[in-house]
Amino acid sequence: MATETVAKPRTSLRVGVQKFGTFLSGMIMPNIGAFIAWGLITALFIKEGWIPVAELGGFGTNAEGVANPGLVGPMVKYLLPLLIAYTGGRMVYDVRGGVVGAIATMGVIAGTSSPMFIGAMIMGPLGGWTIKQLDRLWDGKIRPGFEMLVNNFSAGIWGAALALGGFYGLSYIVKIFTDGAGTVVQFLVNNGLLPLTSIFIEPAKVLFLNNAINHGVLTPLGIQQSLDHGKSILFLLEANPGPGLGILLAYMFFGRGAAKASAPGAAIIHFFGGIHEIYFPYVLMKPILILAAIGGGMTGIATLAITNSGLVAPAAPGSIIAVIAQTSRDSYVGVILAVVLAATVSFLIASLILRTSKNKGEDDLSEATSRMEAMKGKKSSVSSALVGDRVDDRTSDRSGTVLTRPVQSIVFACDAGMGSSAMGASVLRNKIKAAGFPEVKVTNSAIANLSDSYDVVITHEDLTERAQPRTASAMHFSVDNFMNSPKYDEIVELVKASNTEEGAASDTSTTAEPTAGAQPAAGAQPAAAAAAGAAAGAGAAPAHGAHAAEPAPAVGGKEVLLPESVVLNGMAHDRDAAIDEAGQLLLDRGAVDVSYVHAMHEREESVSTYMGSFLAIPHGTNDAKEHIRHSAVSIIRYPEGIDWGGKQVKFVVGVAGLNNEHLHILSSIAKIFTNKAQVAQLEEATTVEEVLELFGKVNA
């Protein structure tokens, strides 16, 4: 069997560092609130704080002569590293990974007196990854009833082992690294060389490489420095809003076109909102302006060093409000001066560049923003708010999301994640496999369970507004039915274009056509059938009688489709009566209780379960899954058809799926109803046995 080779997108060193930085910031950023809380408590209650309180600040002794532990020390030694570790482990392997990562990190924390932020950023993901690999070893091999015992003890034993390893090994290694890095920083400070770090930090910001530096090194070192001295200059090496503000002010006075018009709004977002990426497109339009950012950064750092000023905790985001809030009690003058002088120097250099060059910044800001998003790897919501959404027929959808990465994950989302989305996922999965991209993952989900981790999200047109806020960085496609939407062909072309260099080059002239030239829904069926057949190979066997194998029992020894659940001549004359009829068959099987049938009506009122190809698949809402006793399917044929919200339906398939056991059911149904020949056979069937023969794979 020939295997089709798909070209893999090339990954640069910059992208690798970028992903590493994103992973590091993913551990830090969700816990910034805890860092801010620690910073405020430190600024207020330590011995040098605004309101010194020995019991809270952790200085002095109590009446018994015992040293006050306070809040500051325990928070920075235990709370913050454990939060980072749990977040890192959870990123790798959900809650289970987070728990093991936190256990492992406790060993590193106990192994040294220094705050173990770097140790937490190592042990957290390591704990999550290693327990994930261990779980794979015995996946499917645990006897029923022993799952909880094995899962709990394996996590506990492995977590304890990692904690011991951290206590006796990693804690010393991390302490040596931390002490060495601290010595380097102190050397730079003592010799007046710290401002030179701007030569690396400012270009790294524009290239989105700053997270690896800021959250991987500067924040952990800054916390240690703040604990020792009550403040740290390191928190402002990257977060100073002055350099970016100066560049935007220069565009306000000396720029032209869209750049000049949008600069005031960008300056407000940057300076007060703390979203530094807003000024990156202005630098990319004229890369030499990076000199202005470097000059401003060096000035700010030099000012902080001369005035011995710093922050007590990270300023995130890099807003002037956050900076002032985290400023040490004795550093307000120095910090404010550092911001003002950094902005001034940056403004002067940028103004000189803009005034003396022939190109005064009137280049297309949209194009510069697109370049920035390409480097970042996802859409920038703040930049698009200034330049407007840019829609490209090949790499964008109507929501304005720009494709800047290969499509690797697609999700169909519906209200319950049970019926229509599962069938749509099956249809598109077959199409994408037939196109030669089996590695592209196509899944289905309830909207309530969506996360912003998908490249493409497909929803019914009535549900798109609910899905978009949960998946802001994904491309969204709205369809009116899940069985044969012309949008599927567009998505397949999108997958081709984004995953192969050849596709990206050759499809430019054709990808704008599908919407205008798409065939009507019925006409899309042959393509869907061909895709399904190609994906299934010989096993798909579209001809009548192809499913010769005996149906196998489903999970729990119950077949999901039985002869008594098939009705060739339904009695209902409208949608609601048909739902009752399909639900009654499920009730008769003991598969559901009556509340589930009520939920089937509730689901239909929310979003239609009409799928196209004369098919509707009524099923319950997401909350109704608790009313399912075992998986089952009922099939009712209405030869004359019934009205289903303005669509003609001849086949009603009632679905009750428990623990995702129903997904293979819907996959088989999807293959049948995307094949015109098989739909015709269903219409002409005269016995229940003929229907069961066609649906044989449902029980397989």
C-alpha cells in the first residue's frame, strides 16, 4: 500500500525559541495575580515598607522570642513556585500532570533555602510529562474496578520519587545556576554594563522572543533580588513602556497615512493598557526604528541603575499603572524618571529617523501587522482593532482571523458535543484523509468544553457567536448543516494550502472560488461520498449488502441498534411528534429515561439537528447526558417526508451516546448519508433487515 508523504512545515530557530518562551510565559502569566499579591504585601508590610508589620512582613520576633515567619517568605518560597509547577504540569497533562508536578517541585523547594522558581519551571512540566508516559504503559491493561487504585498510587509513588530526586539532585543544580546568573547580573550592574542588555531585549520583543528571557530568567532572578533587597531593577528591563511610547509619539508628529492616524490610539493601549505588541508593526514598517527602542531601553536602565531604583514584583502587563503599583517605596522618582527619559530618548531618535528618511512611515500598516502576526504565530486582536480586519480568501474566514500556521487541529462544536458535531467531524475527517492529510486531527466538542487550542472551529450558524469568544485565535466557519456543507471543500483546500508549500503556491488562484462557485448542498454529496469512500478504502463497501459481517455487541454487551428500534413507516406528521417517536424507541430500549426525551426537544429549540440529505438526528443537551443509561440508536423512516424547520426530513435517527461510545455510531451513519446510492437504498428498503444490513457497521 502506497503511503502519501506530506511536506512538513519548516521550523526556524526563532520559532523554536518563540514556542519555548510561550511555554514559559504560560506557566507564569496565569499566576501573575499571585505575584502581584505578594508584591503588594511585600511593599506594604516588610521592615522597609509603607506600613511595617512584623507579623506580616516576617521580621523581628514575637513575645516568645520566636522569629516571625510572616507572609512574605512563605508565599515566595512555597506558594508561588507550587503555583508555577502545578500550572506547568497541567499544561502538559491536565490536572493529573499538575498534581504530580507540584509534588515533585516540593522536593526542590525543600532542598534549598532559595526560592525555586526555575526549579518549579523544570519539575512541573517534567512531572506532568513523565506521569503521562507512565500512564501510557498500562493504558487499557488495568482490570475494571482497579482504575482509581492504580491511578492514585502511581501518581503518589512517582511524585514522591521525583520529589526525592529534586531534593537530592536538582535543587543543588538550580541553585548553582541561579547563583551564577545572579553573579553575572551583579557584575553588569557594578560595571555599568546592564544597559547593554537592551541591545538584545528590544529586538527580541519585536520578534516575540522576549518571553524566554523575561519569564525564564529575569523574573526568577528578580524575585530573588527583591527578597534580598526589597526591590529589583530586573523587573523593568523588559517591561518599561517608555521606549515603545517614544516611537508611537514620533509617528504621531512625523508619520504619515494610516500609521500617523492610528498612533494616538496605539499609544494609549500601549502605555496604559500595557500591551506592548501594539507598537511592533510600527517598527516592522521601518526596521531601523529598533535603534530608537534600544536607545530608550538603555536610557531607562541606566537611570534605574544610577538612582538605585526598582520594583518589588513583576509589572504585568507592562502598563504604567502596573509599574507604579509595584514600585518600591524609595524608587518612585527613579522609576518615573526612567520611563520619562526612555520615552524621550526613543522619541528623539525615532523622530530624527522619520524626518530624515524619504519613507516617513506611510507604508501599509496592515501589511506590517500581518508580518508581525506571522512571526507571533497567531492573530493580534489589539493591532487589528487599529487597522481593521484583513480577510484573505485563502487564509481567512469571515471573522477576520488570519492563518499564520499550518492547520493541525479542527473541532466541530455544537451545544451538546454529542450528535451533529460528531457526524460533521466524521464527514470532514474522511475528506481530509482522502486529501492526503491523515495527521490533521478532526474532533468534536460541546461549546462549553472548547478551549483556545484549535486552528479551525466549525459550528452551526446559530452557535458561532457562542463559540468565538472561547476560541478567539482560531478560524471560524459557520455551516447550516453538518452533512454536506460546501464549506468542507474550502476547509480541505485550506488544509492543503497551509500544510504544503506546493499548496500554498498553487492554490492562490483557486481558493477564492469555492464560495462563489460552490455547488448547492445536494450537489456536495458526491464529493463527500467520494471522500468517505476513499478514506474507508475497500472496507467502506458502498454497495448494498456489503456489510456481511455479523454485528458485534457494543460496550456492556448491548447492541446499539436492534430490529425493534427500526421503524419503516413513521406515524408522526411534524418535527415534535417525530422526536417523541424516536425518543419513545430509546425509552423502550431502557437506554434513557423520560427526562432525556424532554432534553431532545430542548436541544431542538436551541439549534436544529437537521443534517442535510433528508436526515435529522435529535438528541439531548449536554446537561442531559446523566439521563443516558446505555448507548442506543433508533431509526424511523418517513416515506413522504415531514417538515423540519423548513427542511424536508425522511429519516430521523434518535441518538443516545454514553461516554463517547456513540461516536462510532455517528461515523457509520455519516458514511451512509453522504452516499447517494445508500440513501436511495434506505428509501427503497422494504424490510427492517435491509436497513440493519446497511447499518451493520453501527454495531461493529
